[in-house]
Amino acid sequence: MEAAMARKRRRRSRSRALLALVALAGLCQPAGAAIVGTCTIMVGGTGTMKANPAINIFGSKQSGGSSATATITTSSLLCTLLNLLDCYSVSAPAPIAFTSAPSGGNTNVTFATVFRLDGSGVDISGSSPQRVANGTHSIQVDLTATKSPGIFPAGNYQGTVTILCE
């Protein structure tokens, strides 16, 4: 009888240990996400591309054009704990084509992007990742499309630049 009671107590003890282990494992998973961190990009205004007088360049920096804007918020517990200043990098690489264009609109076209962080007047090449600290940052993005040789056919064009936060 005593042996049976001892086995029962050991099973309860193992069950409690297993339950505690499962509970601990469940609590540890969200902590992993907090250590890795987050980067959120909220699109503000879409930009506007305008043609130059020769109609061989469309760009948001042309007269009448405007930059696209977004807000980037980065947060990483690990970066905060280790007092790291540059856990994320931001870039805005150029697209390879217009999202939509009339026939011939994507032929012989090269694209380039630049961006500015936190109100800086300094243009940064879209393909050059820039380190950012934890916090909120503003970004302005400009897209330029150049057709060579030739001119852009008449019609509606749309281009999309993807902002990366890695």
C-alpha cells in the first residue's frame, strides 16, 4: 500500500513538473519576439511624378512633383538593453518597371530612387541602407524614371517604391 502511494506521489510530482515546464515554454515564446523587435512603416502621402519639358524624364523632383512620405517606427528590446544605436537599416530601392504604363512606357527606362531621413536635406541613394536607432523616423522618397532613347508615350503611369526596414 505504501509503495502504491509513493508511486502516486511521484506521478503527481512529475505531472506538476511537466505542467510547470509547459507553462514556462508558453511564456518564453513571446519574449523571443520582443528581443528581435519590430519595424513598422506607415505610408503617409503618395508622391507625384511629373515630366520634364523634353518628356524623357518622369520624376517626383521635377517641377510640380512631390515626394512620397512615410513614418518608420523601430523598437527592439535587445537594442535598448545593450544600448545599441543602429539595430535597423532603412532603404528604398528603385523598382525595375512602372506598376502600370501605356504600351511602350516601360521600354528603355531606367529607374532611380533617393530618400531623406528625419527631415534631412541630404539625398541618400535608395539602394544604400541607412542605420536607424530605436524610435520614430520620417522618410521622404523620390522616384525618377528616365527613357533613353526616346520620349514617354502619352498615358497614365504609376510607379511603386518599396521601403525596406531590416
